[in-house]
Amino acid sequence: MYKDFKDSPFNKLISEVNQAPEIRQGVIREIEKHLKGQVVTFFTSFSKPDVMITDGDAEMLESVLSAETKDKKLYLILNSPGGDILAAERIVNLCRSYFPDGFEVIVPHMAKSAGTIICFGADAIHMSQTSELGPTDPQFLYVDDKGKQQASSAQDYIVSYETLFNEARSGQYPAIQPYMQQLDKYDARLVQEMKVAQLLSRDVAVRLLQKSMMKGKKDDEIIKAIEIFLTQEKSLSHGRMITREDVRATGLNVLDINIRTKEWDCLWELYVRSNWVTGNQCGKLIESSKTSVRG
């Protein structure tokens, strides 16, 4: 006989099928034993709409951090396609405020865009051979000429607009009407908004790095070092992976995760389980060994 229903095979099966928090929290405790620190996970979906990093996530994260032990180093396991730059900055501030002894980010798979910005605020970034970060050039939603909502990186939108505009005013072409028809599809106010967003993204990245992995360096030194993140001249695409070797080449503090260890097995199991939850049950998941919050 089982002492409690929760110990029965049926309940264990249901918990496993539904990915109950207790399953993942057991894995988190195993990772904490290895790292000798406080582990918190932050996962947002790569498949659901409207799950970008926002200020609401900072509030969810604070509710978890406030309940944890503060005399250890914080390890934030992060998996996200990105979101709002200012929300990412607030998340870094939360992590550093609650854990003054240190804050590091672990990337088991992907931390893109604003997720990469969060990494910039850490003392170190843990990456495996298959982990990836991404360009921090902001993305925007806009409505095309057919009334459909489209996503574009700020740089792509600005470059295409300015190319058409400059060709139209150059006087090299006798017929200007085709250019005017194309330019009518753009919103000049949105172009300006995107330029401001680019400057903001760069400023946040520089400020965070000056407080973390690039202390003592001047603005222009940091901008030159992290050029691969700020523009698409090298990456060529907002979605292209920036590998562990690419990140290390910028001078950032990258710590290797060996994918042939027991520790990696635990980390990958946690990733698979958490990623399944954000893909099937909710859009966002923030957890520690004793707390679970969904968004």
C-alpha cells in the first residue's frame, strides 16, 4: 500500500505526462549541488505568440528571487527568443540587487536579442558547443501594404527605406514614380522610432557590460568589441547564431559547458522539460527548487 496518493504509480504517471514542477525542481536541486549556488530558470516560448520578454516578467522573477537564499551566487538558466530591451535591463538589475555575491547566466540552448542583453549584465556566460546568442538589433512589428502584421529587424527596415530614399533623390533615374510608390509603404515615424531603439539597445548593452564583464573599458572600446551583436554586417541576419567561440572572441567571460558530463545531462533534461512546458502549457516559466511561476 502507498502512504499517500502522490506516491502511487498513477499519480507519478500523471505528473510525468503533465510535467509537474516537482519533477523539474528535483533536477534543479541536482544542478545546484554541482554549482554550489542558487539556480533559477527563466524560459519563454519560441513557438507561441506574444511571449516576448516584458516588464511583467521582471515582476514574476522578483517574486521568485525574493523567496530564495541570498548568500549564494545566482545562476540564471535562460532560454528566450528575446523581447523588450528595457525589461531585460530591469531583470539584470533584479538579479544583481538580490544576489550581490554574484550573478551568472547559463545558456543551455538559445538566448536571443533581449536574452543576449541579459547575458551582458552577468559576471559570466556558461555556454556549450551548441549554445547560441544573437544580435541585439531590435525587432519591430509593422503592418505591410496588404494589412498583414510583419516582423522586421530595425536595421533591415531602416536600410531598405534609406536605400530607396537615396536612390529617389539621387537624380540618376528618369522615373521617380516607382520609388515614390515603394516609399509610400514605409512609415517615416517608424523609421525614426527604430533608430532611437537601436541607440537605446546599444546604450543598454554598453552600460551593462561596464558594470560586469568589461569594467574599466570606455564606450567606444566596448562598441568595437561587441560589433557582431550590434549590427548585421557580420552576422548578416537577426536570427543567425552567435556561437560560444564568437562570444569569447569579443572578450566576454565565457565558461565552457562540457556536453559529455553528468552535469550537462541534468542541464539538458531541465531544458527539455522546461521547453516542453512553454511550448505546450504556457508561454513563460520561471522556477527555482521550491517556487514555480507561469505566465
